[in-house]
Amino acid sequence: MYYFLGHLALVDAGFTTSVAPPLLASLRGPALRLPRGGCMAQLCASLALGSTECVLLAVMALDRAAAVCRPLRYAELASPRRCRALAGAAWLGGLANSAAQSALLAARPLCPPLRLRHFVCELPAMLRLACGAGGGAAERQMFAARVVILLLPSAVILASYGAVGRVVCALRSGGGRGKALGTCGSHLTAVCLFYGSAIYTYLQPARSYNQERGKFVSLFYTVVTPALNPLIYTLRNKEVQGAARRLRGRLRKGGLDR
């Protein structure tokens, strides 16, 4: 699990870095002027990192299911070689999805007014500006790619937690259930925050995309979720909880001494 958390932290750091600068610039004052090449570069980076996180969260769900459902075989199922292969597949899947969608968008001209009512060059907002012949076929291909990168990992996550739920319901001891739920609870929280906002944003037709509402929803998977992930995962850690209790004890003791 900690191996995949390292990759998730790297993805979140890159994701926020690719989104936060234009967000802060747009909040500072006048509209940010970004050439098409810069906008496509930012779109490609955020798509790659966001798609990688989609696959990585599914890989982490498989890891949690293996830990709960096959604890005696977990060391074999989560061997270092297999973990490296799964993490590599997540990165390759994200890069491939980003390259395919960015290439399809780059091949289409953008019609005036060349203005986005958004803080970031996001794919649904860019599609509202795209025009030219053959747009319908390209949009269908891009929508199919988004369905695969979002719904396929979602199905893996649902199947993994379905298996975990069956095992938890079969446990007789309350301590065992609490331990299993604690193992999966933090990851399930991160999944709901990320996938809920991402599915709402990307699995709707480009023509029905509302940029004003989309800006608010995009904040969740681009800024809020990456910022909350360290808290979500560390507060479930027993060592972190023990350190927090010791810190509270020292603060209380210091207050009483005064």
C-alpha cells in the first residue's frame, strides 16, 4: 500500500502544480492570456496525471482487496515486481489517454471567441471552442476514451470493494471488522471525492457542459482532493494517531503547568 501511496503523492503533486499557477493567476486580476500551445501543454499534463490517478486508485483498490480477502497470500500477490508492473501500467495508461485525446483536440481548429470561462484549460471547456468538419466523429472517439479511463477503473474498484464487503460481513469479531474497514476506509473516501467530481465533469456531452458550474466541480479533483489525500491517508495510520495523542498530551501538560 505504501508503495502505491508514494506514486499517488507524486501524481497529486504534479496535478496540483499543473493547475494551481493558472488558477492563482486568474484570481489575481485580469483574464490570463495563454497561447494555444501553452494551453495544450497544460491540458496534456493535467490529463496525463488525472488519468494516471484514475488507474492508480483502481490498483490501490485491488491491493486493499488482496490484503483483506487473501491475507495469507498478500506477500505473494503484492510482490515488489508485481507492484512495479501495476504502477507502470497506471502511468502508461494515463500517458496514452492524454496523448490520444490531446492529439484529437489539436487536430481541430478553435473558433472565436477564443475565451474560456474557466481557470484551467480543461478538456470539456476546450471542446466548446472546437469547430470544423469531422467534429462529431472526433468527439465520439474522445468520449469513448473518457468512458474507458473512468468507468473501467470504477468497475474494478466496485468489484474489489464488493469482495471486501463479503469478507467483512462474514467476520464474526467486531475487532476484525473494524480493522478491515479502517484498512479500506481512507482509500474509499479518496475514491468518492475524486471519481464523483471527475465523472460529473467528463461523462457529459460537450454541448451541455456548463463552464460556470464546471469550474466549481473541477476544484474538487484538481485542488481539493490532492490537498486532502495526505490527511485522509495519514490520519488512519496508527503511528500518526499515536503521535497526535502524544502531542495533545504534551500541549495539555504545558497548559496545566502555566
